Amino acid sequence: MGSMNLFLAAAPHAQVAHGRIGCEVNIDDLADRPPRPLDSGDVIDIGAHRLRYFATPHVPHAWDAGVYYDETTGTLLCGDLFTAVGKSKALVSSELVGPALLAEDMFAATCLTPQTGATMRRLAELAPTTLALMHGPSYAGDGATQLRGLADAYDERLRIEGEQLRPPVQRPGAVKIT
């Protein structure tokens, strides 16, 4: 968003399009021109491409999170999903889940909620053939498998975290220390 107004100045007929919540909490205040708020499922036809917006609250983070799916090319514009660190080719066909989990171990940037995995599985239903990452290489191949793999990994991390947060079960006859 740091250069948003520079792009708007360079393209006087352009309009920022973002999810409704993002417009209300950020863009309305920061953009030089009013944005176009989108609801989940809205389509933007930009001529050679049709972009469908999907609200993904807290996936991977922030309540205004969302992704775009280019229906023309089968490309999911993933935002911060599958963040990876280090050098890589611009386009890979190797798995993305391992590198994404390494980055998650470094940054702990993803909200782990019961909806995290479910949201990624809904995106997998789009069967994207390309995953365009904001922080990492783009991926060409079976994007649905990558999304389901990351969803499974995050569900497992949520399960483990939940077990660590539960108070210990008091067993009959055990001494309670206070």
C-alpha cells in the first residue's frame, strides 16, 4: 500500500479494488481516490482476465485478508499464503508446503484457527494450476494439492497448540498441587 497513491497518480482512471473490510479499515483513509469495495465472490473483468475476489478473514492473517483467482488462467494470487524465504527460481514445480512451514517457524505470521484449514480447502476447490505468491516463488502444477497439504499442516499445528493450552486433567486419586 506504500506506493498505492503513486500508482493512482500514474493511472488517473484506475481504482483500487479490495475487500470491503480492507476498504473500511485502511484504504478509505489512505487512498487519494475512493476504492471499489468487494464482497467475497465479486468478479472484476479487466479485459483479458476475470479476477474473482475471495475474502479469507485471518487466513493467513488480518481480518481484511483476501485473495484473487484469475478465472482466465487458473492462477490463485495467494498473498501471504505459502510465504518462503531464501533464493529460488521465479517459478517452481516443487512442493511449497515445506518452505512455507519453515517460514512460519521463523515468523509465526499465520492465524491458526479452526477456519484456517477449512478456508484453504475451499480455495483448493478452485483447482488452481498456478499459485502466485507474494513472498516466494510462484508455483506451476496441482495447486489444490499444495493448498490441502498446507491446510493439513496448519490443522495439525492448531491441534498441538490446543493440547498445550488445555489445563491438565485431574486424575482420581492424584495429588493436586496449588
